[in-house]
Amino acid sequence: MTSLKRTPLYPLYAETGEPRCIDFGGWELPVQFYGIQKEHEAVREHAGLFDVSHMGEFILSGDEACEAIGRLTTGDIAALENGQAVYTFMCYENGGVVDDLIVYKLGEGRYMLVVNAGNLEKDAEWIKSHLPESVEFVDVSDTTALIALQGPAATSILRKISDSDAPEELQPFRFIEKGSVGGASALISRTGYTGEDGFELYVSAADAPAVWRDLIAAGEEFGLLPCGLGARDTLRFEAKLPLYGQELSADITPLEAGLGYFVKLGKGDFIGRQALAAQKEAGVPRKLVGLEMIDRGIARSHYPVFAGERQIGEVTTGTQSPTLKRNLALALIEAEFAPIGTPVEVEIRGKKLKAEVVKAPFYKNTPAHKVLIQQSEKGVNTP
């Protein structure tokens, strides 16, 4: 029997709440500490702390690193400034997604790529197979821990224990490479996966437990709670932030997921460009839309969506929104049925229940999330 991997913070889970862990892609991770609803509300109203140390981190360096990463991804890597990050995709030749990731420009010829844990080995092989010999690839995942501090009180909490120069002045998708949190060296990034303001803190695996405890102590007066995978999923869902394997996959392109802004067709050649350009020219055949249930029921991942007797797609993620108290879903459906207000049906346990196409994201609030929304919806001209 294969044992599950554990993050450097695993021994600390028992110090707060009543953690319940699950197998998440081969990792033993907490789904909740105090309950998904309570943790979700803490992030929306106060602050939450997430252990996301299972994510993968690669360092790429060399004179040709920028060009190589630009060839591998849909983003305009050449436009990045030192201390700036960009959300982007690696695609197959057919336009399907290898993975979605964040690229950090650490300096000239130095980059960090942060990838999904479940795709780490696949991504590493994909990247290495497309790098010139001059670019060095180093997997630092095992020695790097990642802690996400999210919510409206995140800045106040971080200010208490950070010696870095004004991390609260960081703009979205900017970072301080050599920052300090609780006396430990940290890369402090104004990014997140919740639809709220906040930071992602990259620290050494050895320093992670002390940093976690310092953040818990600093956040107590602000109502901070440690949070698990359950709240992380409901938070990102409300904000329409995609999850690989659900809203994105080898069979779902970024254009179909409504993330075309992050596909820079004009930057020059990259893997998948020809297929994506052709899809854009012909018209995207499927679109990711929001659904609201009219009949009583909760649409779950992979439930089929119908227009009359015709199946037009399926649900990618669905739940009752903890913030809005409405039964909502994201679904990938045929483009002709995507306009707001279109009536559809979701098959739930053999019964077709009424639903309607509604506007998504269901929740949008903070500067970092608004950057993504503006970029994807309005075409704001930033990397």
C-alpha cells in the first residue's frame, strides 16, 4: 500500500480545530479544521490560512530561459518585469491544457514556475523535454513550503510579523523575492486562489512550521482560522477561478474556459498557438458558463446538462454557494446555449431539474481578483 505524502506542516494540523484529512492526489491534506462554512466565512470576512505546500515549484535559469518559457506558455513572458508574476497556461499542440501555472520573474534569466501538485511529474517531464541545453531546470518542490494568507485582514496580519518593506504596498501579481516573515526568509507574493486579497508565502520547508505558528498567533485578534481544501474549493468556485481537471484539462482549451486574455496569440509562436488561433477564428464551440438551479437540487461535477432532449455539456463544479446561499454551478456547454438567461436542465440522480445560465464569477471583490476579471473580460493591457 502506497503511503500518502505529507507537507512540512502536517504535524501542526492537530494544534488547531479538529482537522480531517483526505487523500488529495497522493497527499494527506486537511479538508477542514472547523467546518467548510465557518472557514469560508472567515476568509470572506476576516482571514484564513492555507497549507498549499503540495504545489510544485521549478526554478529555470539561463540566457535562453525567457525565450524557452515563452515557447512553453501562452503568456507574454518577455513583458514581465523583475518582481512580477503572471498567470498562464502550458498547452498541447491541439490547444488542450497541460497545466495552468504562475510564472515569477526573479531576475534576468531567472524564473520560478509554480504548478499543480497532481501534475508535477508530468509538468517536469514536459518542460524538460522542451528546454534547450543552456537552460537549467531545478525542482525545488521538496524544499519549498507554500502558505497562503487570504482575506481582508491579511495585510494587517502580515504587517505584524514581516520585516519586509511595506508588503501591503505590493500590487496584485507583484512579489518581494527576499522578504521576511516571522524572522524567516520568504518570497512574499500578492496572489491567491480565493477571490479575496492576500498573500502567498514561499518559505523553506524547515522554516514553515515556525512561520505557520507565527501567523496563527498574529491572526488571532483578527479572527484568522486555518482552512482546508473544502473552503479553498468553495472560495475559488465563487470567484470562477479554474481547477485543473474540472474547468481545464487536456480536452478543454483556455478559450473554452473563458480565459482567452491569457492566451497571447500576438506574442509569437508557442506550443498550441496554431490550434488556439484556429479555434478563435472559427468560434469557440463550447463555453464555460454559470448556472443557477431553479428546481431544488445541487449540480455536481460531471452531471450532464440538457436543452430539451439534447445533452449540451456537463457541470464542471457545483455546490451551494456559502456566501450567496444559492445553488450554483459552472458548466461547459455548447456555445449557442451560453447567453445569460438561457433555460437548461441538469440531470441529478436520473431526474432533469430546471436551471438557468447566469453571469459568473458569482463573487468578485478584491484588487487581485479584479485584475484577473478585468483581463479576461475587458482586455486590460497588462502581462
